[in-house]
Amino acid sequence: MYRMELNDKAAQLVRSLGSLESLLVAYSGGTDSAFLAYAAHRALGDRMLAVIADSASLPRQELAAALAFTAEHGIPTHILPTGELDRPEYIRNDAQRCFHCKDELFTQMEATRERLGFAHIAYGRNLDDGAEFRPGQRAAVMHHALAPLADALLTKAEIRALAREANLTLADKPASACLSSRIEYGRPVTAENLAQVEQAEDALHTLGFPQVRVRHHGDLARIEIAREDLARAFSLPVLDRITEAVRAAGFRFVTLDTQGYRSGSMNEVLPISAIVAAR
């Protein structure tokens, strides 16, 4: 029964994409947008274009991996410089930050769509995203961006399943939000503190921790490591190497979060009123 339902959803996605005249896909390199770009290319061929926003909030390793994926599958791709760091309301880094980021993205994509003569814009929202704190979705609605995966009622797990069936290398890629999500709310987002986070996370990956977040609290870096790797991280020699690597990125103090990695942990400190206002 599940298999038939998933096949029906996949068929609905193909039909909806194939009915479009042409399409720009907001492509981040994550599993959802990668699968959407892959499916759109199969349905539309060169009448689609994957657009990846490039700024200081995108890690260089993520950009390289995203470009490698589209090159592997022959998906036409455009790197679009975005200027969210020129927006005071984004730099302010309150609960609305993601809205201002996505507003900048879709504003630039609309200009690109008009310049290149494409008919529509789409992004990789899935059915599960509506249950999470994602103020950027409001910007997508404002800019009339389509959400073909959610419209086909595809969940995150189902998208990963379809991506595995298609032998896509990003099928099981861990979630990777932009670097700005690591900066504590109220602390201005700057190119400097984004670079600190990126350097520290790259160093932790080199130490053998694939799923990490370096949360920027000024002089203090709060490290989140996947729970399955915490036991190894707690050995004194490894702790010393973590401390050395993270201090080299410019942090004065380093602490290891005993709860481990969890998506959106910065949102835990937001009052309900701020979350409601940002929706």
C-alpha cells in the first residue's frame, strides 16, 4: 500500500512539473532541492535551471558539492550572488532573519526569471516543513514560488526514498542550514563571524565528525556533535583537539553541548510571541 501511494505521489510530481512552461528551481544542494532539480530536469530538460544563491552564509564545501551534483546529472545551473548581508534587517538577526534572507533570494530570482524568460520559480519545501519554524516560507508565498514537492504531498522521508531509488548521491545527506543559523539571535550577522563558524566546522569535519554545528555565542563556541559520536568526542585527547581547532577559528572559549546535535537549537530560546510573529 505504501509503495503504491509513493508511486502515485511521484507520478503527480512528474505531471505537475511537466505541465509547466519553464522553471527556475531554488537549489541549495540539500536533498529536497536536489531531488526537485533532478525531477524538474527530467520533466523539462533545458526548460529548467537550477539557481544556487551564493553569499558568505553558504559554506564553500556546500557550494562545491552542490555544483558537483548538478554537473554529474547534466542539470543546467546558475550561481546567483545574493546580497542579504547588505540588508540591515538581515544583519540585525532577529526571528525574522530567514524571511529577509529568502526575500532577497526570491527577489533576485524573480529578476533572473524575467531576464532569462522563464515562467515560474519553485523551491524545495516538503510536506513536513509546515510543522517547523520556517519564516522563509512566508517570503516564498509573497513571491509566488511554487512548492511542487509539498503539493505532491511528499514527506522528507519519501523524498529521500525516491532519491535513493534514483541512485542520487545526496539521498541521505544530513540537513545543512546556512551558516547564519549558527549565530545566536540578536548578535549581528557579519562576514567575519560566518567565516569563524565555517572554519571551525571544517576543522571538526577533518577530525572525523560529519554531523556538527558550531553555535556562535560571541567569544564562546558551543559545539553540537551527533549523539552517536559523542562518546568519542568526550575522550580527553579528542577534546583537546576540538578545543585547539575551534580556538584557531577565533573563539576564546569552547564548550561541548551534552545534548548533541539537533536541528534549529537556536530557536529554543525564542519566545512563542516571536515565533508567531515571524510566521
